Amino acid sequence: MMISATGAYISVKNLKKKHGDLAVLCGIDLEVTPGELTVLIGPSGCGKSTLLRCLNGLETLDSGSIVINGVALERSEDSKSIMKDFDKKARAIRENVGMVFQSFNLFPHLTLLENITKAPVVVKKMNVDLAHSQAKELLIKVGLERHADHYPCQLSGGQQQRAAIARALAMSPKAILYDEPTSALDPDLVHEVLQVMRTLDDEGMTQIVVTHEMRFARDVADHIVHMQEGRIVEMGTPEQIFSSPKDERTRRFLRNFL
Amino acid sequence: MKKGDHTPMLNMRNIIVTLSCIFFSIHAFCSEKGILRWGSDANSGAPYVFRDAKDPSKIIGLDVDIIEAVAEKLNMKPVFIQNQWDGLIPGLNAGNYDVVIDGLEIIDEREQAIRFSDPYYITYEQLVVNKENHEINELKDLKGKRVATLPASLAYKILEDTGDVQIKKYGEEINAYADLASGERLDAVLLDAPIAQYYAKHNAKLKFVGPNIGYMKYGIAFKQDNNALRIKVNKALNILIKEGKIQTIIEKWGLWNPKMAEAWGVSVEPKTEAVGYKEYLRSMNLERTFIDKLKLYVDFFPLLAKGAVRTLEISMLAMVVAVVFGLFIALIRLYAHPVLSKLALTYVEIIRGTPLLIQLYLIFYGLPNLGIKFEPYVAAVIGLGMNYAASEAENYRAGISSIPHSQMDAAFALGMSRLEALRHIVIPQAMRVVIPPVTNDFIALIKDSSLVSVITLIELTTVYGQLASTYFDYLGIGLLTAAMYFLIGLPFARLSRMAEKYYSVNNKKQLKGVQS
Ligand SMILES: Nc1ncnc2c1ncn2[C@@H]1O[C@H](COP(=O)(O)OP(=O)(O)O)[C@@H](O)[C@H]1O
Ligand SMILES: [Mg+2]
């Protein structure tokens, strides 16, 4: 694992991103140390998803830089060769950084087992038997061993999201990004998904989680980052953010969750 | 050792001897016996080129005998190539055959595009009307009347010059006389006397009226620049005329007339029996019972089956072209550079916005003008394939677009490249959406393949036209042919329904899964 001089695994500097005329990210600076769980909070539309997608190379950036594991993403739209270079780097980053989506995005035409083995076999050319035994272990880890041959549509939302995490884990990532992983779930299914992330945190996985689950954030996060209108307005330990927020906007935002 | 050596040596020598024999015999065959490809339309083509009612796989007629006599004189092997009347001259110019002989009149308009041999037959136009009709007796009585003839013929020009005639163009002579006999659609038919003799004379509901009209000479047609062959054929033809051979052939078909006798300076009295014409009349007057017809249909079966196999072959190959090329276009439309994508869209729109028939004509008769020439078979597969590729591309595009972009994101996030994501995630899902319309398209393609009969290809529809016009039975043979098409398409219709059912059951299962 490559970490920066400041000890960060993920390091974002003055990141700016526009969608058309709309400035979605207006200069984000962020560092994530290996093994940390960072929770990203902020009102809807403030740019949380866009930030995560940038970190994974799913979006291009307008200026600034993202360095993950020593690979740097920068502005790419100026020429074709730079664009190609960007794609290559984005793929290099995705080898180490997994992503979990709000709506799970499992592959509906594949069983859970196939969902989990597909990428290792296709991308890493992993031996099929090996991929299978690894997938079985991952299913045990997320408590879905009985559902290996089921299709996503036969599972509850909580089960689907756990399967999605297992699918990301199959690529042996160093970090996982979660974009509101529990927002689409019935309240009584939220817990089982958070539990998986807690276990991963205990095992030392680097994680960034966009969520509105403030209890979870307070109990598990190492850092909380609060965004508004494309900017980070406050950053700190759960203690600092929840007990003595410095910024008025943070105080106001958190009031909604009390 | 020595013995061992000996045998292979002998073998070697044998092989060389055999090979050189084959080589020389091929060489000899080529130099001694060239091939004379002659194009004509055997559908309802009496007395020139038509099918023998006793054996529909055999073509007979005045022009057949003439071209065969000429070929024999030239020591060439005549090879008949079927093409429909309208396509005969374009096919000649496209180089699909060396000559055309099909009762073609030597007229100025044609001289511009092609060249003719010396005349081998001389005749006139004959006016035919319904027995009940007493108004029409000559050309000038035709004003305001509905008169049928063949397009691009001298008769057509005569009717135009008469003025004020409602000219009805017919593709096949029989249909014109049949309509005239029924008395509903036509008032008269003006066609070459031999045609009238073969299709109208024995019909009790029709009568010949008026004097001989016009003076026409039939010639063999050549491509404009093929003067060498034209000179050779003319030489042979003139020898045959001098020998009396051509007169014998004309007499055989009962077509000897005073105009010919005058032109060639011989006696008006025929010297030989009109055996061909008599045989034709006999087959015409045969009253066929239902059982006779059934027996005939059984006889047709091998011919129709052969056509059906050809139809299926072309359809399958065209579908392969359509499926592969269609995917290519769809991917360009979806993922390539905007300029390429626009080009692909333009292709799809042009192909879908123009008739398949025109596309086939362009490929088969048009492209040779630019030096691009295809065999009929290849042209058919390309034409149908490229046409259906546009439809398939749209099917694929709709299928691929129906897969939400989040699936692509998920695949990317797992480290897949665009190609891997398409191949393993997007396309397999799109398949479920795409398979039912693609199988439906294949059934449509089988039916559309009947259009390739216009480019000299003998498939099911061509065989139908040949048999129906030989036996004057468009109904029975038509039903038989329709049944053939239905049978060919049936397995694919079944497949399409099975696919639809399979996916709808699957979808229901998925819905249940979501609900529980
Ligand atoms: N692909 C896009 N095109 C245009 N606007 C977008 C796009 N994606 C996001 N946006 C806009 O960017 C802003 C931030 O969106 P997002 O990152 O999804 O916020 P959050 O996840 O915090 O709710 C929103 O105003 C949204 O409408
Ligand atoms: Mg969001």
C-alpha cells in the first residue's frame, strides 16, 4: 500500500467539478488514513455522490487532484491522449477501491455466486474454482451462504446490499466507498448492513461512507466530514462534530436528526 | 530398398500423367467448348421460351431451339439464365449473361443501349378482343378503351402513338388474356402475333380482329461493346437460315408466315409439321380432373422443395449478416465517436426509409456500373442482410439502452473495461429484451426473401411463378407455395413464442421475488 507523505491513503487536493454550468464541487481537500472509517454527511444535493464517484474515477474532474495509492487523477478533458491516460489510471484505482451503491446495482441476470465471481474471473483472470471458494467464504462473511444460487430479485434489500458488499470485497480492495448504502432499505433491514461495515472496520478496511445514520456515524466513524454546497464546512472526530460543532451550519444540519 | 523405391516412383509418374491429362482435358474443353450464357424469361413465355407442361424442369420454345442451333454452330455450350422480362436488358448490361433472346423486337430505343443480331423472325401485332365485343375492329377503335400490352414493346409504342388509349401494362401475357376473357378489366389486348396465337387463339371467349399491325423483326441482343460475339452469332445465324434450319424451327412451332417467306424469298407453304405447336395445344386442351391436379402437385413437390431450400439458405445466411453487422452498427451508434455514430444513424435511416426491392435492384443492376459485380446469390444475401442489419441494429440499441446506466457503473467500479462490461453485463441482459423481436424479424426476412426472385435467383417464389404460368394455375400452386413459406417460418415462430414465454415467466418470478 502506498501512502502519502502525510500518511494518507486517499488524498484530495482542491478538487473542482462542474456539471454543465452547475459547480457541484468547489475545492475539496480531504485526506483519509489507511484503516479509517470516514463518514460523509450533508444535505441532499451538496455533492456527496459526485465526490465519491470522482474518487473512483467514474467522473472526470475539472481541476485539482486525487491521489490514491500513489496514482494521481487530474483534469483530463483537454486531449484524447490525456483522456486515455485518465481511463487507465481510473482502472488502476478501481483495482484497489470498491464501491457500493444506494440501489445495490447487482447484476440481475446472475446468481449471487456469479455476481461475486464475475469480476475476479473477468478482470483478474482468477481461476474459476478459486473464485468460487472465495465467493463462498465471502457469502458466509455477510451471512448469505444459503442464497448462493438465488437471483438478486429473490432477496430482500438488506440481503442485496450485503451481497453487493461481498461482490466489492471479491476484488480484494484496500478501500470501499459507500453511497448511502442503507437509504433504500426498510428501517429494520438497515442494521444488518451497518453490521457488515462495522466488521470490516474492525478488520482494518479503509472506508468512506455517505450516510444519514447518525448513530452509526457517532459509534463507528473515525472522522466525520460535513459538506454543504460543494464545500467541506467542517471536519473532525464524532466527538467534535456531534458534541461541539464549530460551524453554525453543522449545528443546524444535525438538528434535523435529533 | 530398391523395390521400395520403385513403387513410389511409379506412383509419382502416374500422378504427373493423371494431372497433365486433367490439365490438358480442361484446357481442351475450354478452348473447344466455350459457354454461351443466354438470358430469358421462361414465365408465361410461349412460344419463345417456356416450360414443358410434361416436365416443368425443361424449357422449350422457338427461341430455345434457335439459340441452341446457333450455339451448336459456334461449338459452344448454351446455358440458360432465368430473369424476369423487365430485368433482361439490365441483366445483360450487368454482365449476368452474354445474350438475350426472348422475342425481342429490333427497335431504335433499344439500339441505343444494346446491339442486335440480324433478324431471325418477322411478325406483326395482333389485336384480340372478347367474343362479345363488336365495337372494336381496328386500331382507331381503341380510343378511350382499356388495352393491355407488355411494357417496353413495339405494341406499347403503337398504342401510345394511337393516342387517348388507356394502356394497361401487364408483366405476363396469360394474365392479360385471362382478364380480357373475363370481360371485367380490359377491352382489348395488343401483342405480338405469336403470343396471341399461343395464349388467345384456342380460347373460345376471345377473337382476333383487324388487319396485321406493324412489321417487327426479332433479334438476339448483345451488350453494346460485345461486337465480337455479335459478328460470330450473325455468321452462324445466316448459315442456319441458308441451310433452312431456322425455317424448320419456325415451322415446328407453327409460326411460319407470309412475311417471312417474302423476306427470305422462299415458298409460303410450310415444308414440315408444326409438331411443337400441336403438342402445346394438346397440353392446353387437357381437361384436368381434381385427381390429375393432385398428381401434378405431387410432381411439383421436388421443384418447390428445391426452391424452399434455396429460400431458407438465403434467409439464414442473410440473417447471419444482419445479426453480426447489426450489432456492429448498434455499438457504433451507442459508443463510437459522434461523427461515426451519425454515419451509422444515417445508414439505418436510409435503409429503413427505402424499399428493399429498390435496394436489391441497386446492388444487382446498379453497382456493376461502378465496377462492383456480385453473383445473384451473393447479391441476395448482401441485400437482405444489409437491409435487416438496420432493423437488428435498432433492436440491439433499444435492448442495450433499456439496461440502466447504473449497471455499467457497477461493472466499471469492479474494474471492468467498457468492452468487458458490455460483454459480460450489458449485452447478456439486453439479449432477453432483444431475442423476441429478432426472431420475429427472421420470419419477416424469410417472407421478404421472395423479393430476390427479381435478381435471377431461383427460389420458392420464382418456382411458383414458373409453375403457375406453365399450368395456368395461380390458385392451387399459390396455396401450395404459401404453405411452404408457412412451414419454413413455423419453427422460428415457435422459437419466438417460446423465448417470449420463457422471459415473461422469468420476469414474473422476479416480480414475486421482489414482493416476498
Ligand atoms: N450527471 C449530472 N448532470 C447534471 N447535474 C448533476 C449530475 N449529477 C449530479 N448533478 C447535480 O449535482 C449536484 C450534486 O449532486 P450529488 O453529488 O448527487 O449530491 P448528493 O449526493 O450530495 O445528494 C446536484 O444539484 C445534482 O442535481
Ligand atoms: Mg447522493
